[in-house]
Amino acid sequence: MAITVCFSVFLLVNILQLNALPAFEYNQTSTVIVPKSIGQPWPMPAKYSSNSDLYSINSENFKFIPTGESCDVLYQAFVRYRRILFGRDQEVLKFKPHGKHSKAGSFDILYVNQLNRCDTYPSLNSDESYTLSANASGLHLQANSVWGALRGLETFSEIVYQLDDGTFVINGTAISDVPRFKHRGLLLDTSRHYLSLKTIKDNLDAMAQVKYNVFHWHIVDDQSFPYQSSMFPTMSQEGAFDQRHIYSQSDIKSIIEYARLRGIRVIPEFDSPDKYIHLGGDEVSFSCEIFYRKSNPDITKFMAGKTNKQKKKKKWGFASNYSRLGEYYSRSILLDIISDLKKGYIIWQEVIDNGATVSIGSADTVVEVWKSGYPAELEKITKLGYQTILSSCWYLNYIKYGSDWLPYYMCDPHNFNGTAKQKELVVGGEACMWGEYVDDTNLMSRTWPRASVVAERLWSAVDSISDTAGVQNRLEEHRCRMVKRGFPAESINGPGFCRDEFVPHE
Amino acid sequence: MAITVCFSVFLLVNILQLNALPAFEYNQTSTVIVPKSIGQPWPMPAKYSSNSDLYSINSENFKFIPTGESCDVLYQAFVRYRRILFGRDQEVLKFKPHGKHSKAGSFDILYVNQLNRCDTYPSLNSDESYTLSANASGLHLQANSVWGALRGLETFSEIVYQLDDGTFVINGTAISDVPRFKHRGLLLDTSRHYLSLKTIKDNLDAMAQVKYNVFHWHIVDDQSFPYQSSMFPTMSQEGAFDQRHIYSQSDIKSIIEYARLRGIRVIPEFDSPDKYIHLGGDEVSFSCEIFYRKSNPDITKFMAGKTNKQKKKKKWGFASNYSRLGEYYSRSILLDIISDLKKGYIIWQEVIDNGATVSIGSADTVVEVWKSGYPAELEKITKLGYQTILSSCWYLNYIKYGSDWLPYYMCDPHNFNGTAKQKELVVGGEACMWGEYVDDTNLMSRTWPRASVVAERLWSAVDSISDTAGVQNRLEEHRCRMVKRGFPAESINGPGFCRDEFVPHE
């Protein structure tokens, strides 16, 4: 024995009895999840077929060649996906080919035919459809818009995989894809805890991987006001946790641009009961701003210049600005103004529940249903003619022990009584990660891959995801693909492993 | 408006009603936790007093000077703590001095008087006591053993803090400290999911920060066998998830050394019902080894050389070694052998519950109580004369939504009916992080700072930690200190912030 004294003087003998344990006690009857899915996409495309023809991919000289319209969004995506696919630290997983395969050819080009001129920014009605094929005639991606091209590039990056000998391959594949819902959102909350730009951007990358298209940014709330307004900088000077916990105008610009390049809209939320809102103004990135938050005595005091800190430092509040706000004092006026400005808006369900005089003329009005009893609420909201999105069943911040993803997965926004026309008014949903117990230490691992489950529910056709065992296998592959790309996506199916595990920060 | 088209077409109007929500629904009545504790240690020392004298610390030229015995463990700790205290990326938190202070002097030396020759390895009976003082005569740390000196250095690194102007300071302080329990353990499980060496070492650093002294390594189990035996390499070749999910002999050596330098014992566990164990042998680091696991048909098959993989590759199992094992076939023989070898051992409570013929002559026999109903079990075990440790109430893998640390904190190993002599037989306890749902993506954030709560319960005198509000304040400071040192210790008290937040991996 080379080292005899170096070691423990104890030997732990475990003769656990596993049967008949009380509920509290430890049950270790779990089984090991072995990855069975290889080169399968997440979320599942609307129409997807693959065969045993196996084409090798020349990773050294691989090119994306645009054959239609092009623009910065597309070119930057080519750079990004080349790194994701073949980058030294971003290699796709190595596997044996599954099933029986025939070597059918070798490709080094993905032709990307984007038919229309690029939009600068994505919108609710962006066309995200695409077709993707790998067959004897080569690799072809076609889309009506650049946003569809982005979705197709992501899918391409998932169905390419690596054999044990290092070869990148793709099976013969035909995909025709279109999202089931057009609003697929994820809410992060930077009020209860601050999130760094790095974490927000990582999260946007993860969102792009599962085709989310809305970042609902709950940027401020009673707990803190990290938004640094250019018109009213004192707002964050007094309302943020401290001056290192702030989003500057340039920070926000960088987030919006990062999201845009990934086909993701950023929707900020400035909330309060009985709020007064300033619309327009000269903020670089947000077109609306809250002035006054009746619900929060501290901010009310602050705006009146009456906090102890202000008194001490003889700083001024916003008293002098109240006159400018006088005209915006009722909710209905607020909503009319938004309507006049041709801005769409989302309102929480209470606005409707309380019978507010909401101007519902705008096609962009969307009501977010978040309380329990959502089927009845969806029925009611759509009967009134509103568009709606659902988040009731997707509060991912409510964690519990064990595998919890299946209920999220099984929740369906069409699960209510209503006509076909009513169902059409459901434009999507949102997963929510409220911030009471998450910050930069755990946001990513707690959100992912759990939020991916909601993303598939919102993207994939119902009949394409009915095979639950298949779903679990694909979800395992998907989690490992996230881990391989550098996201700390946690284990959610019990004991197991990824071929390439997450590499902790050195 | 500098950027008009760049932004969302939606405005989210939130007029949440917070009253009378059903249980499922979202309750955002939480308040913000503002750090109130400054320069307070965790865990609380047995005797601790500080005053308003404020001494500045010369960080540029600060030295640790040993005035008694010394050795590599101490010198390496000096290097480590200098970096923790003053390293550019490891600065202590900046604060205003709390209360009324008088500038009382400036110091650039901590005198470390370690009275006895260094032990090479810590043991159950190591003396971890120390005294630490900051007063007009300077900074002085005294300990009987190097392990006590390590504990004192950690405390010193926590009570030094930084003013807004950058000055490092320490209040006049008198500490006389000794742990309440001598076995303070944390269990990690590398069988359900593999953990990288980086994560295990990070965890050992975090353990040292809260004065844990036992790393209970649940290294193998039915789910995987990552331990690479030098005598029987086939064991991990067949039993590990794959060959990248293995701990080599040199990996294990490095973990043991890393732990030793921090005064932490590594206790491996090789468990099974009805096991056969090889003791001795030529493994570099573990002095025991499991040969045969009757509970696992795969391993049984494997040992007989009957797995499909073995058949396919014509590999041999361990059939030829069975004869060597013949003599070790009953539990009582096993325990007698351990006893003969002068090795201590820990057994789970079932060994006693089942009335096994355990040789209890050894002073090193320790019974681990892990099931519910622990007060009755502790009473029974100690009445039988065994030493015991408790883990029943500290299964940290069982997560739930919200702040969950108080029940862990309130659980006390002396909470049972028994004589003073029985209470003395309780030598400590262990927090457990079983591995079903943790791996490198989330192990650290899920374990910390929650495991710190158990560490204080096991270290601190009961009367020194009865002020629960004070505990929460110190816990917040402690979490932020962990974050500042680079650990992703998650938020556990609701909305709030650390002056220096965790920096995500770039």
C-alpha cells in the first residue's frame, strides 16, 4: 500500500434496506437514464422524417451559402452556428450511427435560401417557418423570412452529430417546420435579484436553442428599480439595490441587439396598480416608462423627495415633474394612448377580470392568463374576443424535489372549451422564472432544461409529441446538447450522465 | 428617441392583485433582505466578543508569522488565506464600519503560535481549538494543533473587512473557539451522477470555509462504479457510466491531499447488502475495496464474466478471484477484520436495528442515524454504548420552493432523551447531498450556502446561536462572502443582493 497513513480511519458500511421506507426516508430505487436519442431535434419539427442514409459533413471546409436574400442577422448566424457545430470547444456529441446506415455521400455546404428581404426586428406575426432537407442533392434550408432561416439553422445544428471516429454526419432528412404558437416567451425577473448581462445573454442563447421568440423582462418592481432612465436617472440612483445593480441605456441596447440577432423580441414590463406611464420620451431602448408607483410607499416618498437619504443629501425628487404627468391618470386613457401610438400591449388577466374599460380595438391586445383555473379564464377571455397567452401552469420558479417536467409538458394552451375561432385567439404562452430565489448563482441551472419543455409545447404540433417515452429520450439528448454548448442545464430525470459533462468554471 | 424601431411592440401592464390568492398562485409579498452583518464569522465561535476599536490591516505587506511549530499544511494555508483576504479577485467585502469606532492602530502581521508538532492527517480526535485576538498588542492566533490553526485562520479571514475607501480593518476581537462536535461531515454521491475533480475540490474549499472536517464520499453504488481500482481495473471499465466518468488512483490521491491541507478527512463508502470486502491490498488511497455486489445482477453477471459486452469481447470476469474471497463472507467476520486492522468504521443504523453481531469493542465504531424518528434511535444507539452521528434531518438533496434552511438549523443532535454520558456518545453529524438530481451543473449552488447551516449547528455552542434574527443576518453576510470567494452559493432568504455578486463563467 503506497500510502497507508494518508487516509481515513473510517470505513463506511452501508447495508441499506430499501423496502417499506416511510415517505420522508430515502428511496434510492431510481434507475439510470442512458441516452437513447441521437441527432434528434428539440423542439420536434411539425413534420420530420429521417432515414438510414448517412451523409458525412466536411467540418474543415464547411460553408453556409445564401442563395436568396441576406443580411447581418443571417451572416452572424452563420458564424455562430459554425462555432456551435464544429468549434473546438463546441463539438457536437460523438456517437455510433443509430440503426443500420449506408454511407451515402459527403457535403460541405448548406444552401440557405431566404426568400424575402430581412426584417430588422422580429414581431408577433413574423413568419418562422422553414424547410430543411438532407438528401442526394445536398443540404438545403429554405425560409420565407430571416427568422425562419434562424430556426432552420438551429435545427440543422441539432441533427448533425459526430461518430466515434470523429466524422460529422447527418442522416437523410426531410423537415417542414412551422411553430404552433407565435408568442413563445420566457419571463426573467431582475427586480427581486439582479441578473448580470452575461446571465441574460446566456439565457437568450439557451432560448434560441429551443426557439423561444420573446424575452419578457420583468425589469423593475417594488423590490428594486435597476432600470437607469436617461430622463430620470435618480429613479435607479434611489431605487436600485446599489449602483452596481443597474442596467444602463447601453446595457439595455446590447441586450436588445443580442436578442434581435437570435430572432427574440424583448418585452419590458413596468408594473404597479394604478400606474402612471409616460409613453414616448427619449429613452434609447424602452418606449415607455413608469413615473409613479402608488403601491410602494418608498418610491412615493422618493418621488416626492422625502426619503431620509434625499433629505440628508438635499436631493430633489420628481415633484416638479408631476405636472407633466397630470394628463395620464387613468388606465383607460393609458391604453388609448398606447393604441394611438400603434404600440401593442400585453395586460395581465386582472384588467379583464375587473371589467376595466379596455380599448380592445387593436389587433395587438394580448391578455396574459397566469392564475389557476386557467381553462375557464381562457374560455372567457377568448369569448370576449381578446388574444391571449398562458403562463399559469409554467411558473418554473416553483421547484420541488425530483423530476417535475412532465406536468409542464402536458399543460396545453388549447385545453379549454371553446370554438375553433376562440382557440385561434390563443397566440402562445410564457414560462416564468420569478426572481425571489434565483440570481447569477443558479438562474441558468434552475431554468434549463426545464424551460425547454414549455418551448416544445409551444412550438411543436400536438400529434408530433405524443410519444412520451420518445420525448424523454429526446429531452435527455437535448439536455446533454445544452451542457455540451456550455449551459449548466441540470439533470431532471434521475441518475445518468452526459458523454460530455458540464465543465465548471476554473 | 434614438432607437425607435429596435424595440418590442408590446408593453406589459401588470396590475397584479396580491390579496386572497389561492395557494398555487403567485405571492410576491416577499421583502428585501439587506445585509446587516459586517465582519461576523460563520460558524459562530464558542466565545466571541468584539469592540469598537478599529485596527487597519496593511494588505500590501501583510505577513503570517509562525511563532511555534510549523509545517507544509500551515505554510500552504498562509498562501491560501493571503489570497482569500487580499487577492485582487478575492477581496473581502467593502463596508462602512458598523457602529461607532475609534481608529486604534495598524497591523501587518498575524502571529500564529501552533504549539505541537503537526499531524500529517486529521483524525476523529484532532484538537481543533484555537484562540484569536486583535487588540493593542497585535494580532495573535494560538492553537494546540495545526488543524486548530487552520480553523483560526479561516475565522481571521472572515472578521477582516474592507471600508469604502479600500482600507482593510478588523475590530478589537477576542475569540476562544472549540467545536461542539468532532465529526462534522458532508456526503457527496458520485454514483448517481459523476462529479468532476474541480467540483469536488470547490466543495472542499467551501467545506473548509464553514469548518467541516469530514468528506463522506459515496463514491460507488448500483448506478455506477467510477472508482478505478488498481487491482481490478475491469470493475470501473464495466461499471462506470463510461471511461470519462472515472476516478483514477491519482485523481483520488489529489482529492485526499486537497482535503488534508484543509483539515478534512475523506471517508469513502463502498456499500451493498451482504457484501464481500477486501481489506488491505495495494490500492494507493483506499484501504478497502468491494469485490462483489449481490444486490446488482449486472455486477454479479459482470464478475462472472457473463455480460453481453464481455461475451462479445471475450473478456474475463472475476470468477478466478472468487476463491480469494471465500473467507470474507459474513458481516460479522468483516467487522472483526476491520477491528483487527485497527481501522475505525461507520455503519448505517440498520446494522444495529437488525441486531447484527457487531463487534463494538472498538472505540472507533460510529453508527450513522439517517432514518426518521431519529430521537428514539439516538436514544437506543447510545444506550447500547455506541458512538453515533446524525444525518436524518439534513438531507439537503430534498429541495422545495422557498427558504428552507431554518428546519435544518433547528435540528439538534442532542434532541433526545438520554443521560449526559449518552449525549457524549453523539460525536457529530452529516449533511447529505445525494446525487439523483445533482451534477456539475448545479451541485455547488444547491449545496451552498444550505450546508453551512448544518456546519454551524455542528460547530457552535448552542447558547451562542440562539438569536435567530442575528443568525439570518450573519447567514446573509456568509452567503455573500461565499459568492465573493467565487462559489455560486444561491440566494436562500428571498429578494436581495450581494455587494459583489457571483461572476458567471465567461
